[in-house]
Amino acid sequence: MKITIAQLNSHVGSIDSNLEKITKVLRQSAGDSTDLVISSELFLVGYPPKDLLERNWFIEKAGKAVQNLCKISEEYPQTGIICGVPLPVQEDMGKDLYNSAVLVYRGKVVFTQHKSLLPTYDVFDEHRYFEPAPEVHTVNFKGKKLGVSICEDAWSDFKIGPGKKMYKFDPIKELVKKGAELLVNISASPFYMGKEEVRYRLISNHARKHKVLFVFVNQVGGNDELVFDGRSMCFDREGKPIVICPSFTEDVRTIDMSLLGDPGLFAFQDKIESVYEALVLGIRDYFQKTGYCKAVVGLSGGIDSAVTCCLAENALGKENVLGVTMPSPYSSRGSVEDSRILAFNLGINFKTVPISEIYYAYLEALKNHFEGMPEDVSEENIQSRIRGNILMAFSNKLGHLVLSTGNKSELSVGYCTLYGDMSGGLSVLSDVPKTIVYRLASFINREREIIPGETIKKPPSAELKPDQIDEDSLPAYEVLDQILNYYVEEGYSVKDLIKSNYDSETVLWVVSAVDKNEYKRKQSAPGLKVTTKAFGVGRRMPIAAKHYFKK
């Protein structure tokens, strides 16, 4: 059997354009005499559609798209199409929808399989919208018995933590028991650093364990905070890859499933390179899908703004990025010069807007109200908020989207200013720890120096008071990022962290800072997810809650 993988970039809500994409693949692949074209989970509506699923008109439009796909399929009677779509539940049994895969062939939907396992953890919330499949079936198609599953259905054996197996039912095992000879899994599996290896082992193990052919088709592209890396795969009965599709790009290819696999086909992508490509794709799609063309970035001479600017230039093109440096009384001459050199190296537009006079005007206006009080973070944050206002002024006047530049380490402990450096429409590095930011900078400079060496070498500083460096207020980033990983991503308790030989005073400060600053993160711009647990869409914590920092 010949299978055409349609690893495509769907646009949430753009049902007509998604239908047009799969139609184009069908027309192209018909010339390859393909038997079956396979797209990804909920492809016709885009993933994740969120509360659009609660709009009746949206579901009706999705249904009409299936009807149109049936009509189009009549022109290609030798080819079937497997496509993901939400379908109404006919019985009165809870939720109104199924997350479904339909097999369209010769003008009809000849088979439908609903999703059995509905994830409700991390970024997933499918029980909010869908009813699980009452049962799974196979279908005879062109002499092969197919077993179709949807994303999470293949993850029954996966443990999200020590001893935390999530499901009792295994749809893959059940499909094999019912005679499936070729397993198909359509997915919308979002990226995080290292996930490609997890997926590869998961699908390969299914094929080898059950001695069946396995086709895994994943979505690619950015939709809001989530980035999908593709990496669709086909495996032979020994669990060896017949084909591995590339990451972070659309890919359409036809595969003869009678071929033997080759373990040498799969090579793990360098993790820093994968994060870089994920962020570039996330920025590009966020702009294209929201209708923005140009970005404005505040350049401080620091590493975070430099990396953000480089990512934006790659994603959007140098002509579509404006860098603005806004020196204050405490900005070093080197920071302004480093910003200018970076802009020159990238070839982007560059402006300098000094803020000293504005800052002193603020101090004068507040002088009588703050009389007798020592200067503190209040005066420091005024500078940051002035910069945020200036960037938003450029945004309003020029129609550019502001990219905020803060990293995950800062956002975790609140080392950021509301309505200041947190201002923006997209927070590019909000899920990137500071130590990874440095590694991204090295990756960017791998062939030539784009980010000035001085930017990378100098101690990080907000430059909001004389001789300030980050480590005056924070633990060393190497230590901070380790504690944050264990607390935020792995769910360690304070006791667990102290047992892991971290200084108890440091642990208590970090945990307290993370919990106390939830209100700041609630107001931050959407951020691109690249770790196993991102703030915002992936982590939902109460603000007005009692926290037990010592437990």
C-alpha cells in the first residue's frame, strides 16, 4: 500500500484554507498513484480550536467541509483520505462532540473513528469539549485492515511521572486484537525540548511489540503558545523507520509501506537547534496568523533582547524588525554600543530614544509624594515602564507588534516589571531558562559573530541603578535554573529540593518568589512553549491561595 503523509501547517478556525491545503495534497499525490492520504488531528479546524468548539456555526462549517471533501474525493476514486475533524455526538451522553478521524473514499465517509483517550493535563483540556469513543473498530481498505487512532490513543503506556500511568484502556492493543495490519495515528503533538526522542521510541515500540506497520502523522506549525514540530514517521513490523519527516516544516511524501525500515534514518536533532527552530517557527506563525508583519524589540545591550531580536530577524526578515535602544542615566555606554552593533550585524532598522529627561520628570512629579523615603525598586521600575510605554507608542503608530524579551528564570521569580519589560504581544523567551538563552546565543554565533561578544561575556544586569547586576538579587542562574526545573517542571516539594543538597535558604527564597509572583505571570503576554511545563497555558495555579513554602 502506498501512503501519502500530509504533514501540514493548519490555521485554527480557517476551515476553508485548511480544506484547500488537503485538497491540493490529494491532487498532487494522485499522480503518485497513492492509496491513502493522511493528515493530522482535527486538521480541518486546526488544533487546538479551544472554545470555538462551543460555537454551533463552527461545527456546522466543519461538517460542510467534510461534505466538500467527499465531493472532491469523487475526482480521485483510487485514493482515500484520513482527516481529523470534530463531529457531533448523536446520542444524549454528555459532551456534544467527538474528536474524530474520518476515512473519505469515492465521495463518502466510509469509516469514522473517535478518539478514546482524552488528555486533561499540561496544555490539554479535551474533556472540556469531547466525549470519549464508546469503542474502537478496524476498517478494511484496499485489502488491508486499518486501525486508526488519534494522538493520545497511542500514549496509553506512557507515564507522565514516576508510577503515574494515566489510562487503563489501550486503544492500540485493542485495534491489534481486532486484526489491524496497519496502524495509523493522526496527531497534534506539541513540541518540547527532547520530545522527538520520546515520540520515536513510543511509536517504534508499538510497531515492534505488535508486529504491525505503523504510520504516525503529526501537525507542524505554531498556534498561539504551542509549536508543533511535525516529525511524522512510518515504521515497519520490526519497529524500524521507513521514513522520518523533517522538523518544523511542511512535508508531503508518498511511501511504499512494503519497504523495510532502516534504523539509521533517525537522528536526534541537537536540542538547542530544535529550540531555536521552534521559536523561529512560533514567531513566524504567530505573526502570519494574527495578521502582523513587523516587530519592534527593545534592545538593552543584554543577552535576552539580543537573542529575541535575532530570532525575530530570522522569522520575519530584517526589513520587518525595528530595534529601539532607550538609554537611561544608568545605562552603560557599552550597552548602547552593543545594541547598535547587533542591529548593524542583523541589518535591521534601529532607533535610539533616550529616557533620562522623561525619568527625571517622573521623579520631579513624585518628589513631594515620596519625600523622606529612600529610593528603591519604585524608581528602578519607573525606567522600565517608560521603556514599555515607548515601545507601545511605536507599536501603535507603526502597527508593529512588541516582542517582550524576558526569560523563564526572571518570569519565574518575578524579576520583571509589570507594564514595563513585560509589555508586548508575544513573549518569545518566557519558557526559555537563562542558561538556555546563553546556549541559544552561542548557536546564533556558530558561524560568525552576530551577537557582540561583550553582550555574552558581561554579567547580566537590568541597569536600573548604579553597578547593578542580576546576581545581587538572584541566586546564580546555574543554581536558580536547576531549582526552577525541579519545582516548576518536575513538581518537587521544598523538602525534596533540600534533600537534593540545595541550600535551604536559597530553596525557600526561590519557591516563595515563584508562588508570590503568579499575579504577574497572569498578566504577561502569551509565550512560546519549549519545555515540559510552561507558564500560562501549561500551568494553572491560583493567585489568592495560601502557599506552604516550608513544606
